[in-house]
Amino acid sequence: MNIFSSTYLQIQLKVKIKQLLNILPFFKRNDYTKFLIVGHPRTGTSLMHTYLNSHWNILSLNEPLSKTTNNAEFFKRYSKIIKAVGFKYFYEYTEEIVKKGILIELFKSENIKVIRIERKNYLRTYVSRCIAEKTNEWSSTNTKEQSIDQKKIVLTKEDCLEAFAQYRKDEQETNTLVEEFNIPVFETDYETLVAEPNDTMFAIQRFLGVTQQIPQSLLVRQNAEPLNALIENYNVLKASFAGSEFEYFFDE
């Protein structure tokens, strides 16, 4: 990536100005819109996070729950330029008592909104996660792709079924809480975000109550190759799912 590109410079300028304004001790507010980006890892949550942060009036904190469970750190007083503040909340967090409790407390005490993003194909989500664990590359701004040999994985039907069941369980637990507390939700999916970033983000900006701005991100898509190129035992795996409810995951 050319670090002197126009997009790079624009994004860095916005980030630095927002950081500087948030450090200043005056002209601060806490009556901004609060939001959570809810989804599984490897479903576009990082892309969504960077698109949101490229907006002058939005601050996305990425993954604060990976570092702290102090609620006060999430929604502090920020510069008056900031009109919406949020962070990523992964479905799997509901497996941890403390993190699930934080979600409940946020839903009880804050006027908060949820941006829910999914990937239509669980197998794609699982494959992407397995490759990230293998290569230790969870996001990339590098336009030079890793080779197929670096990324290729072998999957078992049992591991896939376990992952799919866990995805469903975590989704159900979180979404039940969203419905119980009547939280406003904007729903989208990875495929739409990639294919129609401007229209998708404009709709989300309206949902958050900020002005329309063209989204920008330095992230590049990872693992865009067909599944049969990424899964070494693809044909055997596909045959094992024939006739099951997950058979359509292989119809790309």
C-alpha cells in the first residue's frame, strides 16, 4: 500500500484530529448516540469499524472488552465533534459471565443502538477464522495476498458442525437480549457491505443520526478465493454434508 495515498492521508488526518480534540479538557459531551457492532469474528466487523471511524463525527473503539471490563471506560465524555461512540461486541462474549453481564448493564442503562452484521455462509466464517489462526493475520492493509499454500487448511465435518452449533447458540443468546430490552437494530451482512459500501454506510450513518459522508477504509479483503481453493479436502468435506441443512454452504 502506498502510505502517501490520498485515502491514507485523509484517514490519518481524521484520526489525529479526533484524538487531539478528545484529549482537550473542554468542550466535551456524553449525550452522543451509543452503539455496538455485533457479530462473529471474521464477518466484516473490522471493516465496519474502520468505515465508521473514517467519519468525522463517529468514534469506534474497536475491541475494548479485550482489554478492560470497566464500563466507565466505554462511554466517557468526548469532544463535541463526536456524535456517536461505540465498539465491537462479539457474539461469543456471551459465553463469558462478566462480558454478558456488561451487555445486560449497557442495555439497561444506556440509550444504545445495535449494528448487527453477519456472513450468510457459516462455512466462510469458519474458514476465515481458521486461516487467521494459522497465519496470525486477522486484518490486512496489504494488497499483496498470501499464497494459497500459506492459507490452505484441512477441516473435518465434526469441527465444522461444532462451530456452526456454537455460532447459532451465541447468536440466539445475544439476540434474545436485544429483543428483551427492545434495542433498535440495523441489520446488514458482509456480502452487502463489500458490494455496496457507500449505500450500506449511508444507511448506518442515518441510523446513528450523523450526516452523510463517504466511508473509507485501508483494509483489503482477505481470502477471496473460492472455498475449493482454500480447503484442501474440499471434495470430501462437501460430500459429507450432502443432503444436510448445511449443504448449500458449498454452493458458491
